[in-house]
Amino acid sequence: MGAVAGGVAGAVVFGAMVGLGGLLSSRVGNPIPLIALAVAGGYGGWLLGVIVFGAVRGGNGKASP
């Protein structure tokens, strides 16, 4: 369940950043914004996916020494 939620959250962030990069790229006539925002979206999507996965999965209830 946590992997699915993390994957969906990451895909949404990645898709939004690529969409924004595509929109900006079409406005300026240069592919650099699309590439930069796709890379940033990949990292942001991965990071949010890991956070959501950890939140849904939860802890084991034991504190680290």
C-alpha cells in the first residue's frame, strides 16, 4: 500500500514539473526549461515518494538507542 501511494505521489509531482517545463519551453522557444524542470521533477517526485512511503508504512514502534 505504501509503495503505491509513494509511486502515485511521485508521479504526480514529476508530471506537474514536466508539464510546467513544457509550457515554459513553448513560451521561450528553448528546450532548456523542460530539461531542467524534468530533472528537478524527477528528484522532487522521488523525494516526495519516499516521504509518503514512510508515512504510510509507519514505524515499528521502537526507538533507536
